[in-house]
Amino acid sequence: MDLRLVWSIMSIPSIVLYYVLGLAFCAFFLLLKWNDLRYRRKGVPPGTMGWPIFGETSGFLKQGPDFMKAKKARYGSIFKTHVLGSPTIICMDPDVNKYILLNESKGLVAGYPESMRTILGDKNIAAVHGALHKHIRGSLVSLVGPAAIRDHLLPKTDQFMRSFLHNWAGQTIDIQEKTKQMAFFVSMKQIVEDVPSSFHEEFKAIFDNIVLGTISLPIKIPGTNYYRGLQTREKVIRILKEILAKRRASSATYDDMLDKLVRHEDVKYKLNDEELIDQIITVLNSGYETVSTTTMMAIKYLHDHPKVLQQLRVIFETSRLATIVNGVLRKAITDVELNGVMIPKGWRVYVYTREINYDPFLYPEPFTFNPSRWLEKGLESHNHQMLFGAGIRMCPGKELGIIKISVFLHYFLTKFRWEEMEGNKIVKFPRVEAPNGLNIRVAEY
């Protein structure tokens, strides 16, 4: 038998394989090139757009700050990408960011991802703009303003925290889970007080799907976080409608937010049921993650830096160093030119504030936990300080969130000493969390 003939026959599959791989590589390259070309516009900053539909979302979520740093090193502080289902301009320029947040009406409106909008609701305060945003914000501010905090919310928060912490001595606990319970339960108590504690626990168990769904890709396929988030939203709406119906059928009055919204007490704008339910879901979601994570990280940092226990401004420094919120999104409703940069209609702008929190010009030794830096006059009101947002979108529950964290830390720090267990790990993107829990051993003073 001719060995050359045998070798030629055996080589055919390999040749076909190489040919197929070569075609696939060319197809992938052309697909990436086509996706970049279709988003090219005069004045749009440089960058890459990744794959059609998915864009660069995978790298953005997996690499987080490293993704941003690599892009900034290559393209500068303003660049384009495609993340979370939308073409997006990422902005790390502090002056431009400040301008965007303070000038919403000039072609830019709130532009949160589709997953967040659909799961929190079309009428949630983060999704609406213009007159409706003004009315809804006014209603919420009246419920969480200084007078409401002093007369109603602070006494309730104080009572809840003392009860919540009373039996922790001698236990080994997951402080991440405990602070999540704290943040969710205290919010539920303030929103609707006439439900048992068992309801709070059941409600939290399903509400966790809302949180995960809001930061997922909007792919409505069973088994995805987005799909579970949408299903959970329907359950939550049914539960809240039942509570609303009972309230309206009862002549009793309650000292909670829901009663004031239903009876329109101390509320300037009357919310319809859709608006009311979306605000309750949004208040629970926003207060849940930020309050619980800031509290957990404060305990983590205080454990690692015990000398600062007696210093002030722990909450501000924790929010800065942990960067619970990495930035905010805006959407262009018309072509917008900003500082020589074109933002096409329909594109989003990600005001990425994380890097500002680590700017050595603003915060010397930025990666050091140093609450005393906030004693410096004017730092809280610095032009680039955006821990709680800015402009008309500044967090309406800022003061209430600080109150919750402060009261918890007051009782925890004055009552207990604690030590961390081994194996704790913190990740800071896309969410600040301890994947395996943050376990501590608690003892009473």
C-alpha cells in the first residue's frame, strides 16, 4: 500500500478542522469589527463595543475595577463600551460627572438598566423624570425628612436595634446575613407595622430575588436571575395589594409610612396604587443593600483598625473606601454634546464615581481606612464628593440611612467586642459582599 496515499487520507480531517477553525476565527473577528463600526459616530469617544447584544458585559462584571482601569489607561477618562444591554459612555472625569448629575434636564435623564427598571417598576423614583419625579420625590422626602425622623423613625429604629441585638453575646454569627436582616426588617417596620415578624422573614426570603434580578442581564429565560426577579416582583405586588386592601377596609390608624401614603397625611402629592407599590419596592431595595453592606463593612474595617473606634465619621469613610455604589446611570433623550464629547440619543452615560473615591488629591493615602479625614473642614461638601449622588437625584433617604447605620453601630460597639473567624473574603464588584459570609465571634463587654 502506498503510505503517501494513506497519509493524505488521514490528513483530510485535520485540514477540514483547520479550515473550519480559520473560518470561525475570521467570522468572530468580522463580527467584533462590525459591532464596533455600527456604533461609530463623529464626536463619540474611543473605545470598543464587544459582541452584538452582550457587548462587554461579561468582562465588566467579572473584572470590575480592573476592566475600568484598563479602559481608562488605553482610552482616557471618557470612553465608549457596551454593557448591561446598552451602548454606554463611561465617564471618570470628576468635573464632567458633577455637571451631568446637576443638569439632568439638559438632554439627560435617569437611565438605569432595563433589568432594574422592569423589576423595580416603571414608576419607581429612579425611573421617572420631570414633574412626576418631582412629585414622587416630594412625597418620599416628607416621609423621611428631619421632622419624621425625629418624631417617628428614630424612636422606632432605636427600639428595633436594641431588640435585634439583645441576644448576640456568646454567639458566632454571619454579620453579613445579620446586617441584611437588620436593614430589611427595620425598613419593613417603618413601612408597615401591623405584620408579624414571621412575615418579615418570609418576605425577605423572596425579596432577595429582586436584588439579584436588578443587576442581571435582561434575558427572560427560566432559571436566570432576571426571570426570577420578574416572578418575584409579581408575588410582591400581590402581597402589597392585599396589605393595601386590608388598610383601606380598616378604620384603624397606624404610625407607619404606608398609613401616611394611603391617607395622604403629610404627603403633598397623592400617589396612585402603581406609584405607591413601586416606591415601596424601591425603598426596600435601595435601603436594603446600601445600609446592610455599609454596616457590615464598617464592622470589618473597625475590626482591622481598632484604634479608630473612638473617631467620628466612620460611615462616610466606609462608604468611600468600600464604594458600595460604584456610580449612577443617565440616558440621552437627544444627541448631547458635553465637553467636546458626543453622546448619541438612546445611549447611556455611566457616571463612574468609584475612582474619585480613591483620588489621592482629594483623599491622601486613599486606600487607608481613616475616618478622621472627615473632620477636615469642607470635605463632606467638597465639589467632587458624591457618596450619596448629587442634584435632584441625591438620595432622598440619605439621612434615614445614616440614622439606621449609626444606631446599629452605637449599640453594637458599646455592647460587644468581636473577632473575625478565618476564611472570610470580601469582593467589591459588581456588589460588595462576602461570598462565604463574614463570620465573627461576639462577646459582651
